[in-house]
Amino acid sequence: MIEPSTSTAPPSFHFKASRQPMLWAAVAYSFGIIAGIYAWRPALWWVVAVGWFLAAAAYFANRRPGLGWLLALSAFFLAGALHIQLRSGANHIDGSIQAYASQPDLQITAHVIKDSRVREDAGEIRQTVDVETEEIQTADGHAFNLQSGIRLGIYSSRAKNLADTLTMRPFLYGERIQFSPKLRVPRNFRNPGAFDYRGYLQDHGIAALASAKSDDVERFPGFSGTWLNSWRSRLHRRVVARVHDLWPPRDAALLDAMVIGEEAFIDRDTRVDFQRSGTYHVLVVSGMNVSILAFVIFWTLRKLRIGEIPATFMTIASCLAYAFITEVGAPVWRAALMCAVYLGMRLLYRDRAMVNAIGAAALGLLIFDPRQLFTASFQMTFLCVLIVAAIGIPILQRTTQLHKRALANWDSNDYAALLPPPVAQFRLDLQFISSRAALFIGDKWSARIIRTTTGLALAAAELLFISAVMQMGLALPMAYYFHRATTIGLPANIIVVPLTQLLMPAAVASLALGFVYPPLAKLPVLLTSLALHGIAGTVQGLGALHVADLRVAMPSPVLVAFSGLALAFAMWSARRRWLIASAGVTAIFLGSLLLTFLPPRPRVHPGLLEVTSIDVGEGDSTLLVTPQGRTVLIDAGGPIGPGKSQLDFGEDVVSPYLWSRGISHLDAVAITHGHSDHIGGMIAVLKNFRPAELWIGALPPSRALGNIISAAQALGVKVIRHWEGDEFSWGGAAVRVLFPPPDWPVGDKPQNNDSLVMLVSFGETSVLLEGDAEKRVERRIASLEHPAANLLKVGHHGSANATTPELLDSARPQFAIISVGYGNSFGLPKVEVLGRLAESGARVYRTDLDGAVTFYLDGRSVTPSLAALP
């Protein structure tokens, strides 16, 4: 007689949840971390709550297992909230160095904490090095002991000969140096959607930025550091040097990034090619690199008849050593830990505990640093593995893996009886085909060919399915964090991933043999080069397709929720009946389509004329949204002068702001004039937002302007020249061009006074946009056009050669906005300009102090709004 259960908890919940206890614990801990961010409580409150819930869970563990399980998860939830609040209250870096920012004649003694990287760029030799200060001496002779992290940029003029180049050698870990820097505090662009650069530096222990000439940097005797980090740096340098000995420079640069995480030699265009093709995970050291390495090592050790337990520990040790050498940081250590946990769990639970092992790794990493939960790298790493483990593998186990069993024991007549009927029928069909082929090529060869081709076809089907599920499952984080729809990710990865599986072991073998006896490395070097060229060719070929440039705005909350629920449903349904499992895969496919082809509704205010000055530092970029919702971007920021910048202002600053507003398309863009701080980001804006029109005025000889016009024409953008006297309606607003006239003489290069000046009006309100127009142009406009404007976009960033009394007397603005860089070297805006604006009665806003500033013109009045980030 069967006795009834005394538990009131649902048996199905208890059974299914307990199959992956570590996964559910990690999920509960993660939700606790999120709750701890938004619901502060005293630490004692959390501690007491965790204790009570743990005690209750222990009490009900045997009496009511379901309730005990829920109480245990609640304890993990509370522990996560406690941990993030304790961690948030700690001061992780010493920021006392920031008090000395902008002070002249500083003398700093420091030691190197990370090897520098030397680059030649725009006529200068530069290197960037992270240091930790020991002592700082001020101009008045006072010295203070400080321990703060600084990222120091060292530059010198281009070397004239080889001897000069050799003197600019890198600074290495542990070296002590003294330098006289220009010190500044890291600052973010204060726009919604902007990258948290300051937080990124803090996570790397950097409290301040500095720059110095190479002549002002002196090496000091002595060493400061640990022997372990010193040994790692030397080993890393030796590996990099060996890579450059074995392969030509371009191949070596790619292998540095792919194999050992050294990105110093990778240019931005190469990064963009990999990003556009959806294969960026191949370029950087990631979980895939570690998993490939672990598989090859474990497989090789087992083929050498080494036992499973020692092979497991040797594989784990190799992965940890690889993570140690690469110096990539958290991403590769996460992958190594996941690999170690999975291999360790495999010894206990065989292959059925993969999802549970993932949960254990996630929980361990969150306990180590709960802030990782909010990083894109952490989320995508675990989501990627979860998709494979929770969706891909369960479905493959019931499809291709079963059919692979049909290829085993080929000569056995009784084996088919042990297989499921459809698989047994599949085996009989293959044997029938083999018997017919044997009439021509013999039994042995026909069986071998049939089994090999069938196995390869099944393996290709598995790769295709896993790649497709991965692309669909990662569509949400790709759209949310990177605003990319990897439309060619599937075909690109089908080619690139197998090549990477060849490249990784071949490259490691090449390096190992290169250290022992270089001639032995020739064959693996050749294999590595062939795989590398295949990867590079695929990335460049597919990345060049027009469809690869599809960018998406920030998804709406509804679409984010739908895509997230679809992914959770697919994971839940993967082990259910075929109809339910198919519905789960269909759901994530539909979610990825909606993320790609259903743009969110732009967050605008119908019936108002919006003018937003975007914070682009010492540059200019203004967004206009008309009462009917049409969008115009005037200028796109850029670096000062002809030198290159690590930032693409259009891609890295302007576009994220527009995407954060739900804007995925612009109706028009305009260029005021050809200086780099106004047009440097325009090509990226054209590619990302595909406007219908490009407005330009005067067109002096300029390669940069020519490149923009060529890019616009290639994208099918209509280029329209506007001149003084043009008047037209644009989306419910009236646009009047005040400058330049058609006969305006242009020089041999762009000038400030080439600026396209426009007056945009809605009802009785208007805004005067004057680019970098100076006194000569302003006086002409004031005398001929007599513009009146409620809002003035101050000319030339508040320089003294603009904002004349004549223009102010004519316009009489209520508000003025100055686009200017924080702490800029030009001393802008000038005091006299601020004085003239104050005398005119204008209320002044500045992007260096206020960040992005928006003004709403309703036809009768103007309302300012600050949307800046802190």
C-alpha cells in the first residue's frame, strides 16, 4: 500500500528546481543584488533576515521540501542584497590625486602597474601606461605621499631615425618613473546613453588621467611590484614577441588579439569589421577561446591514455594558466572558472550537470564581485552558455545526437533493435544506400564513405542550429548594449567558428614549438595562417555587405520584456514535447525579428520644436525635432585638429544619444562648416541613421568634406546646397537660411566664416543656429537679416571673436546655449562673451557644466530641460 505524501509543496516544482539548484541559487542571488541597489536597508536588517530564512529553510527541509527550497532561495536573495550594499559602500580606489587636477608644475613619482604600448599616430609616437603614484610634489615644493592609479599618455614627435625610435622603449611593469604631467579628472560625456568611461577606469583602478612629453618622463632606479605579476608580464611580452617572430605584422596583430588578448596592434577599422559581421567574439579572447583550448587539451590527454581525473585537472590547470598569461581580465577568468567548474562537476555528475555547473560558476563570480551582474560582458557570457546548455543541447540530444547513434556498431545486425524506431529506420536507410554503393566501390569503402558523410552532415547541422539559436538568443543584448542587428552573424559564424577551432590549437602548437625549436613550428604556423586568412577574408567580405550595417535603437520596454520572456520560454520548453519545443524556438526567432525590423517609437514631443545641444566636448552637435516629428542633426562633433582620436564621435558619442531616444532614422543631417570638431563624426551618423538629405552651404577644398559627400552619395543620401535667402517648411517648422550667400568666396581650406547659419521658427518662437560664425558674418546677418530669436546657439563655442553686441541687439535671446568642452585648453567660453550675454538678459546654459540641454519651443515660449547624466 502506498502512503500519501505529507508534503504540500507541488512535487513537480521541487523535482525540477532541485535538478539545477546552483542555477536557481544564482538567479535568486542576482535578483537580490538588483533589489539591493534600489531598496536600501541597514546591514543588520539583511543579516538578521538571512539568518531567519536559513534557519526556516533548515527546519522545513525534510518536513516540507518545497517550502524549504523557497526559503533557501529567499536567503540567497537577501544575501545578494546585503552583499551589493556592503560592496557599494566600500571605496575601491584612492581618488585623492584628483584634488591636484589642472594644477601646474606638478612632479609625480610613480611605478608602472601595467606594461605600456607604443604606437605611431598622426606624426607622433605615443604610449599609454598605467602607473600608481608614490609621491606628488606641487609647484610650491610641498611633497605628499599618495597611492592613486593614473593612466599616463606619453608622446613625442615622430622619430627621425632608428636610434630615436629605440629610445622610445616601453615602460615595463615595476619600473619607477618621475614625470611632469598635465593632470585631469576622467569625465563622461553627459548625455543619456553615454558610455560610463569614468566607471570603466575606476574598475581598472584608475582615478586620474595625465599626459606628458617623453622629455618630461625620467626612469628611476629600483623596482616596485610583486614577483608574480612581474613574471607574468615578462612571460606575456615573450609570447607577444614570439608571435611577431613567427608571423608577418598584420597576421601577428590579429593573432595577438585572438590568442593572447593583446589588442595594442588592432586598428579601429578591423574591430568594426568583426563587429559588423557578428564575429567580434573571435577577435577578442573570450569563452570560446577557452572552451576550444580546453577541448583540445582534454581530448589530446585522453588520446594519450591519461586517466579522466588527471586529464581533467591538467586541463583546468592549462585553462587557468592561459587566463593568467593573457592579462585580459574578468572575461577570460570567467570563462576559465566556468570551464573548471563544469569539468569538476562532470567528474561527479557526468554530462547531465552542465546547467547546474553554469549556475555554480555564476554564483561564485557574483560572490566575488556582485557588480559584474550589471556588465554586458558578464551577462552575454552566461547567456551564451545558457543558450547552448538549456536550448541547443537538449534539442540536439533528441535529434542529431540520436541519429549519430545510428552510425555506431555498423556491422551489428542486432544493434538497430536498441534504437528508437525512427533512428532504427534511418540506420536501415543508410545501410541500404551503402549496399547499393558497394556494388561499385566495395563494402569497406561504401560503409566508410556513408558513415563519414553522414557524420559530417549531422555535425554541420548541429553547428548551423547552435549558431542560429545563439544569434536569435543574443539579439536582445546585442540590440540593447551595442545597437547592432547581426544580420549576417549566422553565415559568418558558420564559417568562422570552425576556422577558429583550427586556429586556436594550431597557434598554441606554433608558439610552443617556436620556443623549443622554431623550424618545427613551420607546419602549425602554415595551418594557423590559412585559418586566419579564411577568418579575415570572411569577415571583410561579409562585413562589406550593405545589410551588415543595420543598426537599431534602444528597444522599448515592451519588446525587451517580450524577448526576455521568449528566451526563458525557449529554455523551459527545450526538453518538452516537440510541439512545445518548436514553439519556444519560434518565440525567440520572432523576438529577434522584432528587435531587428520593428523600430521603437522615437521619444519626442509632438507639437513642439525641440532643440538639443548634445555634449560632444569641444565640438558641436545639435538635434532638432520638428512639431511633426521630423529629425535633423546639425553637425556630429569630432576631435580638435587634424590628429586622430581614439573616439569616433559619431559612433561613440552622438549615435548612443540618438539611440537612447529611440531614434533609428534621421530625416536630414546638416554640416555648418568643414572643421573636424563639427564633422568628425558625420560619416558614422550617415551610416547608422541613413538620412534622406544632407544639407551643406559653402564647400571649400577639403578631403574630409569630400569624403562625407562621397559617403552620402554612396548611401543614396540627397545632397542639397543651401544659400542665404532660402526659406522652406520642414515638418511644421519654418527654416530660413541667413548665410552664406551664393557668391561667398571660399579659401583653400574650411574657415569658421563658411558656417551655414539658419533661423528655425515655430509660431512666435525661434532658434538661431550659427555654427562657428565670427564677427564679420554676425554683423552682416544683424544688418541685413535682422533676426530675432528666443534661443541663441552661441557661435564658435563662446570664443571672443563671436557673439557680437550687434547680433545680440538684433536677436535679443531669452536663452543661450554654448557647446564647449570641460576644462578645454582654449579657455572657452570667454569671460567677455559671458558678460555680453548677461547684459543682453540671456540665461546661459553650457554643455561642459550642464551636459546635454534640451529646449522646447511651443510657439509662444521656450522651456529648457536638463537631461544630463551626473
